[in-house]
Amino acid sequence: MFPSVIKTCIQTLFIVFLSQIVNGQDRKISYSFNPGCNACTEENNTLVYTKAEGSHDTIHQIWDFTAGAPTVILTVAGVNSTLNITWDGTVPRKFVFSETPKYSFAIAVDKLYEYDDLKDMGFIDERSPRRAVPLRRVAWRLTHDVRTDDEVMILMRGQLHEKTRTGTIDVKLDLLPFKDYAVELPHLIHTANSTLMDVSLVNLTKSPDFNASRFALRVILASVDASNDTMHYAVRKSLDDEHTPGVFEIIEIKSPASFADGDGGFLQFRPVAYTTPQRGVTTSTIVRVSPFNRTRIPEGSTLETFYLRADNRKLLVQDMLVSFGETGDGYYEKHNFTAWSFTVGYGAPPIEGFSVFVIAIICCGLGAPVALAASGAAYALLRRRRAAPQRTRFVDDE
């Protein structure tokens, strides 16, 4: 009995091991930095174009920092579709696809807000005194990158150049051609249809007349949906906190098309940020999102260039404020650091489940007691059978 259980556990763990080291690619990815720009330098002028080819369609992504605001644009088109970018010096002026795209969804982080949280609520509202820092004036520099068939990643560093404000904003963008979990907390799910975006606010100086400074980000959302429709916000309970200890919720923001049939754009994240580079439960804080607000695409932005010829009746543009902190945490100046991660993608947001390793442990954990109980029952039956009195047989000798 026990050898068979041990054998089953070993076989299960072997399958788990194979599944961990073998990742079947869902899409074939390719990339180029500043494609077609002869005047650009990768270090100081960064636009990354990625192409994820699947069996039925291709997802084109543009990661842009040339206009200041970190921008991600996803466009879905046919399998053999291509994109051509026309430049004016170091500024992209035209994006032309070889065929009409099926769908497009984009996000841009265009402003940083400092607000005075006088009531120590941990989030920004319309009554909060605030100052806006437009990110179009931030100078970005490429500090690290990965370029392989299995991953495309860039780490950009932006320096604030304000007379009364200094600090750094780090932005990481990461694309994998298969499903996996991010290396850093909160270990969000990567898929071939999405990109991980990680934003860190480092050593930002506060306004002298603000006594309770916190920071928030304005995120612009754009999609080729009806302009009078709206993005959809939902909080979903996760199965467990295996990947993000202590956090049992997932926030999903879906475009109308994604909400209706899973063929649109989405943002997905856990309502948690971290106040030190060493991320953990003790250094976590709360992320809150404001209601959506109808707005316009910022002038001079890459979003404006990309959607210049779009039908305004079929272009939905909204924004939201994402704030960080909780009551009694000492405000931003206690740590002078905040990091927030989210994924932006196409289709239906991925749903978390127990990892294969945990399933294997559960199987083995449940299998051993069951085997022990079965063995005990078998042993008891066998003893009872052996201890039963033998029936006496009378033989007539005559």
C-alpha cells in the first residue's frame, strides 16, 4: 500500500517538475527599438515596438517614452499584419498598419499628483489640496533591458526637473510569450497577451507647505469603443494568497469590449504597493482607485498621434487616479519610496488558481492519510479473519 502511494507522489512531483521547466510558447515575439528612427539613440529616445504572433491574430505593442508620459498601446490585427512608424527627428509622427486593426487599447501615466492628506485617509479626493507634475517634462533614460525570444524587458529611469521638486521615477515594462508569474511581489500573472508595468516613485521631494504629502498617479485609458460607454471596475476575490501573502483581492478594469465578450483591453492588479525596494508583507501598503472621469487625450502626446485619424464617436477616453497609502503609515516621507505593479493586456484577464506544485503537495498530503487509513482497515480485517474460531468438523469413524 505505502510503496504505491510513494510511487504516485513521486510521479506527481515529477510531472510538476517538468511543468515548471517546460513553458510552451503561446505566441512568437519579436521586437525593435526605435524602428525607422535614424536620429534616435536607445539610451535617451526610447520607443519599443513588440509583435506577438499567434495562430489567429497578432498583438502589436508600442512602449513609448519619447513624449514624456509612459505609454503602452496594444493593437490587435491579422496574423500577417505589420506596422510602419514615420518619424520627425526623434518624435513619432505617424503609425500605419498594413491592414485595418481589429481593436486597440492604450494606457498612459501622464501626471503625478502630490496631495496634502490632512485627514490621513490614504487616498486622494476632490477636497484634497494638490499639485500636478506633468510627466511630459520628465527626461527618461534606458538603464537596463532584456532582448531574447523568451522575454523583452526595459527599465526606464525618469528624472524630475522642477525648480522645487527632485526625485526619480522608475518604470519597468516586461513581456513574456507564455503564461507565468512575475518574479517580484505581488507576483502578477504574465501572459502572451499582456505586459507587466511596474512604477516606482523614489526620493520625491515634498512641497514645503504640505504637512501630510502623499502621491497619486493619473492614468489615462483609451479604447476603440463607443465614446459614451464606460470602463468597468471590479474587485474579484482570489482563491488564496499563495503568490501575494495577505492579499486576497484582485482589481480588474475592463474596456467595454472586454467586459462584454472578452475581446477588449484590461488592467489587472492587486490592491497593494510597497514602501521599500525589498518587497514584503511588512512593507506593503494599500492601493486605491478613484471613479472614472471622462477626459481628452493630452495634446502633443503619443496617444494623440496614434489615434489622430480615429472616429471620435468610437474612441472612449477616461482617466482615473491611483493613490497609495493607509491611515497611520507616516505618509510618503517615512520611506520616500512607493512601488506599484499592474498588467495591461488584451482579452479576458487571466484567473489565478492553485499552482501545480501546491496541487501536488495537496495530493500527496491527502494521499498519505487515506493510504494510512486504508492500510489500518485492511490490517484490522485481516487480524479479525485470522482470529476467528475454526469451525469443528465431526467425522464418523464407523
